[in-house]
Amino acid sequence: MSSHHISSLGTLMTVAGALLVLTFLTVAVTWINIPEPFNVIVAIAIAVLKAALVAMFFMNLYWDTKFNTVVFLMSILFLLIFVSITLLDTMFRDAGLPVY
């Protein structure tokens, strides 16, 4: 039987503070004049970093076995594959009926 890791209050508060700072940074990206495709890329990169922090520390994947981390990463990979296949399908659709 595996033992459970109990996170300290300091670790949880540090991660919560980092999430709060990253949230403010995400809002600040909307006010800064970054060129058009890059503002979305920066916002998504910050969101991925926040999701990684939540997965590692609040879901305890940092202290868990590597198998569970691999399973989690594979599920994210399959989600990206399914979304990309769906987006590829939308590129080849007809425009639809014309509006008069």
C-alpha cells in the first residue's frame, strides 16, 4: 500500500500565490499591445503553466508515481489529437447555404 503525501500549508500557499500572479499576468497581456497572433500564444502559454501547477501540486502528481503522470500526459495527448482531427475536418466543409 502506498503512502499519501500531505502537502504543507507553505507549499499550497506558494502555489496559490503563483496562480494569482499568473492570473494577473494573463489579464495584463490583454492590456499590452502585443501583435495579433502572439497575444493568444502568450495567454495560452500562461494557461498551460497554470494548469501544470494545479496538476502537479493540487492533484499531487509531483509526488505520485511516474505511471500516473504518464497516464495524465497521454490523456492530454489524446485530447490534442482528437481536437486537431476535428479542426482538420472543419477546413474541408462547404460554406453552407447562401444567405439572401
